[in-house]
Amino acid sequence: MTRSDLFPSVLQASHLPAMQAHLLRLSDTDRVQRFAQPASDEVILAYLRRLNFQRDAHYGVWENAGLLPQLVGLTHLAVDPKLGLAEIGVSVDAGYRRQGLAGQMLERAILHARNLGIVEVVMYFLPYNTELVELARRLGMRLSVGHGDGIARLQPGEANLDSLSREWLADWQDSTQRSLHNWAGEVRNASSSLSQLLHKGTDQRD
């Protein structure tokens, strides 16, 4: 099941606190699956400090149901422009899995890699992570397993007018949805402030 109100959006350095909160919420097992090794809080914080937002691409999925948006999915496309390679890492909060979020983020990252001229995209996985294995197969990635871990590979193809247009449209939808959510947040804040003022006025009259 896929929720239409949850979609990938581009993340910037200003979103690091939300990225940190998401990764630190992952269980020990989830951290092993995301980083292909045990990852303590210190390891995660060191990873976040090394992120390069000018070279790499980062995508996230936001849950906007509450008063404050919460990042519930994160994908990192680490780019090596000299070799024409890119590595993908993906994670989703436990309560938001099996809703198509990882697939949407990976598709968005692969599209971006294609338009960058990346020759091959790789994703490391643990063989028992059956959900990620199935997802990689659906995306057409070639899988190989050895020495306790696996690697999925995909050649995204050359950029063309269609791929460039699809990424432009995704960026436009992202910007539009972000503006709508910001506006909705401002309306909620204004409504809350007005309610507090009215309540305060009622108390004073009493």
C-alpha cells in the first residue's frame, strides 16, 4: 500500500537535525541493515558530519500529520564523478515500511544518477534483508552475494529528454508540496495562537 501524501523530496544541509533524528531512531538490527555493519550513535553522528551536500544527493519522506513534520525515510546517493559510480543507502522508520517509500526514494535517486551521467549505481545489502532484495529485483538491479553480504548493481542508462523532464517534474512537485505544507503549518500556528488569545480573553472576563 502506498500513501499518496508521502513522497520523496530533496534534502539540504538544513535538514541534518531531522536526518539525525531519523537515523538514531533505527533499531540495532535496522542500523546493521542500513550500514551493512553495527552502527552506534557515535558512528551515525560521524557519518552525518561527513555528508557532502554539494556532491551527493539526499532524498527524504516527511510525515506531515502532526504539528511538526517528521522525516520517516532517508536515501543517500553518494556520487563518485571521476569513476562515474554512485552508491545508494536507504532507510525507513519501522512504522512506515511496506508503503512503497523505499522504492519511491530509490527510483528518484536512480533517475538523478542517470541525469548526472552515472555509469553504474550500486547498493550493498545483507542477504537476509529480503524486503530490500525484492525491491532491488523490482528495480531491475543485478544481485550477487558473497562473504556474508551482497551487492546490487544497475546501469541507469544515458540521460535523455524524457529522464530530464521526469526529474524536473519531480522537483517541481516537491517544491509545490513543500510550499503547501509550509502554508498549512502557518495556518495551524495562526489558528493555535488565535485560540490561545480567545481562551485568555475568556479567562480574564471570568
